[in-house]
Amino acid sequence: MRESCDMRGFLSFIVLRLISKKNMSGEELREELKKRKGTKPSPGTIYPVLKSLNEGGFIKEIKDSGKEKKYKLTKSGQKELRIATRKFCEIFYDMKDELGRHCD
């Protein structure tokens, strides 16, 4: 299996982190990223990431009570998120104190 969260652009990493906190739709992810970054990523940015993570087995689609598709982290996704978090910490080690337990 190839690594979907290769840390080049961090978007896959951020999406995995957000979905690990709660199941989210593509639109919810776009809105959350807008809150955090000030700009809302286009559907052409977020949906290819979701497709890649889904095909990699890191997330899976679930049906919401409405028509909206949401995504849930899989066990592989949880493992990948731990690995990606460690990589992030290695890259930005000087931030370890701020990131705390995630870097261990």
C-alpha cells in the first residue's frame, strides 16, 4: 500500500486529523479548513484527497441520516495518522513541546 499521507502538502494529514475527531463530509471539511486557514478549498482540491485516502483504505464512506456522504477513519487510517504525526514532529521538532503527547 502506498502512503497517502506523504507530508508533501499536509492536506492529507490535516484531513485525517479532522476526520479522526469526528466523521465529516467533504463540505464540512472545506468549512473547517476555511475557519482554520481563512480560505475555503475548492471541491477540486478536497475531493481528490478524499478519494485518495478512501482508495488507500485510510477512510471509508458512511451514510449519514441525510443524503450527505461522510467519511470515517479506518484502523489503517488511525495507524497512518500516528505515523504521519510522528513525521510531522520530526520535521518540526522544535515544536515538540507545543504538540506534546502526539510526538511520542
